[in-house]
Amino acid sequence: MSALMDAQRSEQSLKSPQDMVIIKNLDFFYANKQVIFDLNLNIQANQILSVFGPANSGITTTLRSINRLYEMNPKARLQGEIYLNQRSIFDSDVSVTELRRRVGMVFDVPTPLPMSIFDNIAYGPRLKKKKRKAEIADIVEEALSMAALWDETKDRLHTPAMSLSGGQQQRLCIARVLALQPEVILLDRPCSGLDPISTARIEESLIQLKKRFTIVVAPHNVQQAGRISDRVAFMLMGKLIEEGISAEVFANPQDQRTSDYITGRFG
Ligand SMILES: Nc1ncnc2c1ncn2[C@@H]1O[C@H](COP(=O)(O)OP(=O)(O)OP(=O)(O)O)[C@@H](O)[C@H]1O
Ligand SMILES: [Mg+2]
């Protein structure tokens, strides 16, 4: 190994765990109504962060800020800063399309495209640039494998994605995001409406995926946050109440409101 590589490697290890996303002083408004208040949150690379809280806490809005998806809503507006890998996502030279590829999003209701399993995954990579057929097939296999769906679909890749079960459709949607080689994956209640076995499959695949990606989840419930997260952030009425290592927050919450929520006293 060269001295330069050595130096680079030790610099890397000094920096880790690296903040992949930094949210600074975020205020968010829908028309004149403020729904997020001075949010500060760092999201570390190769970890699962669960952002949890009761309804209307601003969790979906927070996720949609990180890839600027909120901009689809003309009444939505924010103040503050968000950095992805040290660079502001609002810099004038940032391409929003490229940002949304780097920060992929999976929604609560799976939304496969009305085409085959294979084409659902291949759709994005085909748009991006001209690729050879074999290359596309490799991307599809890798994405389905990472989403723990390959074994169940490898013999039926050219059948309609709509014929998959709900849990399989949700893993397909995860695979579709993975095929675009993101850096961060946002999942907003990805297990809503899924049975416990499908939920467990998705949770297992997220734990595998964090080796390669940074994952932010709005969990289905507090129990799910406890099972999958390295860190958790508790939000209430647009404010971050508490953030920390998952096991520590659940064992010993620092704020009474966190404690009340995780013990089921409200929400
Ligand atoms: N498109 C919108 N227009 C106006 N207000 C909105 C819009 N979307 C969300 N809000 C409001 O913003 C606040 C935060 O909503 P958000 O969806 O971010 O919360 P959440 O924590 O994800 O809640 P949920 O449990 O419903 O998923 C709520 O008061 C909500 O009513
Ligand atoms: Mg939500």
C-alpha cells in the first residue's frame, strides 16, 4: 500500500462515523403555517436512524426536505441548511434529479409501475444513460438481491410486478431505489399494512443494506425503531425532542415527553 493511500485511510478512520447528512436550523412552512421549528439533526453514514413520534410531528416533511421533494408543493417553503456529504443541497449547481437519485425515497404504499418486475428495476438505470443489456441484467439482479427479493422472483422476472404480494412489492420499490446507486435511502413507514413476516424481511434487508448505504426510516412504531435502529430521533409537534443511540434512548430517555411516548402514555 502506498504512503498516500495509508494517509487517506487514516484520515477516513479519524472522520468516521461520518455525518452523511447535516440538517441545520431547519424551519419549514406550508403556506403560513410553520410545521418544523429549528431542527438540527446529523445523520451518520452506514447507520440506520429512525425518526419517530406521534402523528403530525413533521417526520414526513423532514424526510422530504432531505431530497427536496417538498419542492413539488408550491406552498411549501423552508429556511435553514441541509448538507449531503459536506455540500449544501441548495447550492446553485446541484441538480435536483441527481440529488433525488443520491437520496432515494421509499413510500408507505408500494407503487410498482405497471410493467414487469425486471422492467420496474431497469427503468431508472435505462433512463440514466445508454447501457448494455448484460449490464442492465446485472443491475437488476444485484438490486433484487440486496432487497432480499431475488430468490422469490428470479424465475418470474418478466411477469407483472402487480402480481407480487404487498411485502414483495415494497421490497421491489426498495430495489428500484437501490438500482440507482443512492447514498442515502429514506423510507417513510415502509411496513404499513404489511404482515409480520413481510415486515421482518424488510427489517432484515435494511440491516444488511446499512453496510453500503445510510438509512433514515420513519418506523411503523416504536418497537420497530427499537429493532432496527442504531440511532433514534424523537419528534413532537415539529420539534426534535431527543436524539441518540437507540438502546440508550429507549433504556434511559432524557426527556419526560420521550419517556411518555415510548411507554405508550400518549400518541
Ligand atoms: N401538503 C401539506 N399542506 C399543508 N400542511 C401539511 C401538508 N403536509 C403536511 N402538513 C402538515 O404539516 C404537519 C407535519 O406533517 P407531516 O406529514 O410531516 O407529519 P408526520 O410526522 O409525518 O405525521 P404522520 O403521522 O401523519 O405521518 C402536520 O401538521 C400536517 O398537517
Ligand atoms: Mg408521515
